[in-house]
Amino acid sequence: MSTKITAHKEEAHYIYEAPVRLWHWVNAFAIVALCITGYLIGKPFPSVQGEASDHYIMGYVRWIHFASAYILMVGFAGRVYWAFVGNKHARQIFLPPIHKLGFWQGVVHELLWYAFIVPEPKKYEGHNPLAALIMYFVFLWGMVFMILTGLALYGEGTGMDSWQFDYFSSWIIPLFGQSQDVHTWHRLVMWILICFAITHIYAALREDIMSRQSLIGTMISGWRTFKDSRKDD
Amino acid sequence: MHETFYEVMRRQGITRRSFLKYCSLAAAALGLGPSFAPKIAHAMETKPRIPVLWLHGLECTCCSESFIRSAHPLAKDVILSMISLDYDDTIMAAAGDQAEAIIQETIEKYDGNFILAVEGNPPLNEDGMYCIINGKPFVEQLKHTAEHAKAIISWGSCASWGCVQAARPNPTRATPVHKVPGLANKPIIKVPGCPPISEVMTAVITYILTFEKLPALDSQGRPKMFYSQRIHDKCYRRPHFDAGQFVEEFDDEGARKGYCLYKVGCKGPTTYNACASTRWNGGLSFPIQAGHPCIGCSEDGFWDKGSFYERLSNVHGFGIEADADEIGGTAAAVVGGAAAIHAAASTVKRIAQKGDDA
Ligand code: HEM
Ligand code: HEM
Ligand code: SF4
């Protein structure tokens, strides 16, 4: 439950607990590292000359990819755990209330705000409904997809009888047809996550400036402050 | 009394010495220790021969061609003597009605006890009219024999996955064996490749015939002993891959130095086969050793993934043919552009509002 305290004159709400904040930034850096190294796995650097034993470029690129992948997966597991034990905002991106009309009205209102049709957005303690919706459908399922396909590809390297192969490669690769298609989809969904990140960072910056509430500071300190004390209608 | 394998071989003029040599070879090919050679010999001396019917659907006969070029002439002689007696329309002596009679005879004599080896696949459109054997659609012959077989071997990528005749848009609806509707539910062993490696083919047959059981299969039905690793896992050019040394073009310095073929489209990292360890033509070479990227011929749908010389595959649909980076890069550019325009519009609005407020 969110703790309400009154700091200064305006209300501040404690929204994102420390584990969520820590996860957010670790995860963001892991994804950046994964996108860069992943891109380079499919389209490697220009060839180098000399003895093969003097270089390990592809080896390092792949190593960074796999190390970041494990950081991302452990972080994700921790984030899922926190959704159970954390405050109600820790559950928001896992369970958007898509069965409630009010939620969709909120989504429409937010879209109209982005389309410059309504003059101001509403105030939200947690994510706005549009953000929650996109985080659920694009980010969350994108992550699950990348983790599953990533482990399936990883299992090909560790080989039969490794847990990655037995639990992931053995059914995911036949599901896609063959390994090549798993690579292709792993790469396509990377681009979806990149599109998400562009939109997300732009929206975070814009709302930080233009909305009625704090944004980036909230993901750093955990506290949400509002720039006005008017009630939403 | 049925003849044993050994008796059949002797009748074919194979000496005892050659026979024992073959048993050691077979043990080695199957990855078994030398102590297994006498076991194989014993099995072949005592067990009745299991007949093999070898059918041909839509195919190019490259599987048979590969098979009869098995590295060791002995292996091929032995195996051929074991199976050619029954039915294989490419290499058997009988023809026409006489040949077709053999199928019926085998079914009657060995019901539920013979191996059905299938090279090629049946086209299903127009009731199977695109492949006629002895006046009837091949699919009928396949279903009929499968009904009575003990197990089925799907030779090559045609029988295993569909291969070129099933490539997009697959006008005849060529269908791999395990997807033929109404086919009797028999164990199917896939031995994909276009063609499969001859040593792999002979070893699979030897294994089944001598041990009277099927080799362990992976989740896609391929014998684990030959298809559990990718070309990339065993490729001798792998150190160049890890180092980041690639052939950028076929006539560059890297190509002469034998660098990794990844950038000219090598599918070794996504292809399960034994080429890199067994090699071809008696261990002489394999495509990568000859300087050509692996085209992934033993993988499902390898014809439909775009150029053999590109690392990234084409994605079909959306009415376009493009790879993941072309699609994703365009999407990211559109999203980024939209964000920039939106940012500009937002700034304009804010300035206008500030103007109003003042
Ligand atoms: C957001 C997360 C991720 C992104 C953006 C990402 C991106 C990529 C990209 C673009 C590739 C190259 C695909 C190709 O062209 O063949 C790749 C390959 C790969 N990824 Fe990821 N990935 C992510 C997560 C993961 C995870 C969680 C794992 C799990 C261990 C993983 C394991 C792999 C493996 C094993 C490869 C193949 C490497 C190779 O072929 O040498 N990835 N990744
Ligand atoms: C400079 C980079 C980034 C900034 C400034 C930033 C900022 C923020 C902010 C302000 C929030 C809170 C939004 C709110 O209060 O409604 C947030 C949440 C979130 N961000 Fe980021 N972000 C960045 C990068 C990323 C990246 C790269 C990803 C992943 C692709 C990401 C994924 C998320 C997710 C999933 C949440 C929801 C957290 C939760 O509810 O658990 N962020 N981000
Ligand atoms: S040549 Fe092909 S199989 Fe060999 S290391 Fe390079 S990419 Fe892998």
C-alpha cells in the first residue's frame, strides 16, 4: 500500500519501491547492451586480420550479450516476485484492468492529450492507463518472448541435456520450424522493444515537462509529486 | 525359415573377412566401442534379415545417389545386399508389374515386420495426381505400405520436411511423410539433408537392422547420434568466427585465408547435421571446407529463407520480402521521426500557451 505523507505544501506519494526502481535502471541498461550486442551478432564488425588466436571480438560480443541476458533474466524474475509482495503499483504493468470501462476511458483521454485535443492530462499515482497498456502488451510480453527465444538459442550452444536445451530449445525450435526462424523472430522483436524504448523515453521526458506530475524523478526517488492540487473531474 | 543377414551377405559373395571388417566399421560409425563389433557380427549371424521397402515419391534421387556412394565400398555392398532384394525402383532389377508384385509379397510375408524407407514425398493436390507410380498416386502406395510397416525412415529433406517441391508457394502441395493425413501411426525416423550423408544413412539402417530397435531420436524425430549438434559447433573455421575474422566477399583476402563464412550467409549456426565431423566423400571435404557457406539443406524450409548468401533471413508477409533489420529499422525510424515531430508540435503548443498566459 502506498504510504501518504505530507511533505512541503504539496502531496507526495511513495509509488515505486526501491526494488522496482533498481530493477528499472538495471533492466534498461541490460536492454541497451542486449540490443547493441544482438545487432552485432547478426551484423558483425568488419573483419580483422592476423592470427585467429590474437582476437576474440565475436566471442566478447556474444559474451556481453549472454552476461546481460542473465542479468536481465534474474532481474525479471525478481521483478515478478516483487509484483506479488510489493505495493499495488508494483502490480500495475502485470495486470492492467482491461475489463473496466474506466480504464479504457483513461486510455482514450491520454490519447486525446497526445493528439493535442484535450488541454491537459489527468493525474495518476501510478502509470497512466495508456502507459500501463503498452507496458503490458508490448514491453512485458516482449520481454517474455525475448527470454524464451533467447534461452532456446542459448540451449543450442550448451547442447542437448543442458537445462536450456531440454526446457527451451527442445520445444521452441520445432514450434518456429527451425533455428533460423527463431533467430529472425528474436531479432524482429528486438526492434519492437527498440520502438518501445524510443516511445517510452520520449514520453517520459515530455510528460516530465508537460504533464501535471513528476516522472523521471519518481523513477529515481520513488516519490510522485503533483504540480497542482486541482482535482480531476 | 528366414535367412539371416549373414547368409544373405554370403550369398551375395561377401567373404567372412569382409563381413567382420564391416561390423567393426559399423560399430565405429555408430559411435560404439570396438567391443561392439562382435555383438553386431553375432546379431547379423543369428537374426533373420529384416526386409526394407524403399519407395520413391517426388524427389531427385540424390538420396539414393548419396547412399550408393558410401565412403567404404564394403558398407554399401553389404547394405545393398541386405535391402535391394526387396523393392527399390531405382536400383532393383525387376520392373513393371513384377516390381509392384514384390511390394504385395513383402507385405504378406512380413506384415508389420519390414522397414519402409521413403525417398521424396507425396503431392496431395488433385488427389495426388502429380506423382503417379504404376498408374496410381504415390500417396496411395505410401499409405498402403505404411499400414503394414514396422517403422518408417524419411530419407532426405523431401520426406522429412518437404524440400524444394514444397517450397513456397508449393503448387502441388508436396507434403512431408509425417504430415500425410491418414498415414498409419508408425514410428518415423527423419534423416534430413539434401541429400543426407551416406555414412549417416548406412549407419541408421545398420543400427535398426542389427539392434532391432530405432535409434534415439530428438524432439523433431532425427537420430540424436547424427543430428544433435550444429555444423557451427564442430566447424573447423569456428576460431575465425570467435575472433571476428570473416570472409566479406568471395574473392577477398579472408576467403583465401579460410576465414569464417558467416557474413556470406553461412547457415552452419542454425543447421543440425554431421557434415563438419563426418564430412563427405569418404571424409574428403564438406561445403565449408571447399569455401562455400553452408546452405542449411537439412533444415525445415531452407528454400524459403531468402538468399543463401545472406546471414539474415527474409520475413514473408506484410506483402513484402525483407529481413528483420529492414523491417525493424524502418519501424524504428518511423517511431523516432514521429517522436521528433510530436516533440516539435509540443514545443510549439507550449510556447503558444505561454504566450496566452502572459
Ligand atoms: C531484450 C532482450 C534481448 C535482445 C534485444 C536481444 C537481441 C538479440 C539479437 C538482435 C540477436 C541476433 C539475432 C540474429 O540476427 O541471429 C540475438 C542473438 C542471441 N540472443 Fe538475444 N536478445 C535479448 C535477450 C536475450 C536473452 C534473455 C537471451 C538468453 C540467454 C539471449 C540469447 C541470445 C542468443 C543465444 C543469441 C544467438 C547468438 C549467436 O547466434 O551466436 N538473448 N539477441
Ligand atoms: C533514459 C532512459 C529512460 C528513462 C528516462 C525512463 C524513465 C521512466 C520513468 C519516468 C518511468 C515511470 C513512468 C511513470 O511514472 O508512469 C519508467 C517506467 C518504466 N520504464 Fe523506463 N526509462 C528509461 C529507459 C527504459 C528502458 C530502456 C526500458 C525498457 C525497454 C524501460 C522500461 C520501463 C518500464 C517497464 C517501466 C515500468 C516500471 C514498472 O511499473 O515496474 N525504461 N521509466
Ligand atoms: S563457416 Fe559457418 S559453420 Fe563455420 S564457424 Fe563460420 S558460421 Fe560457423
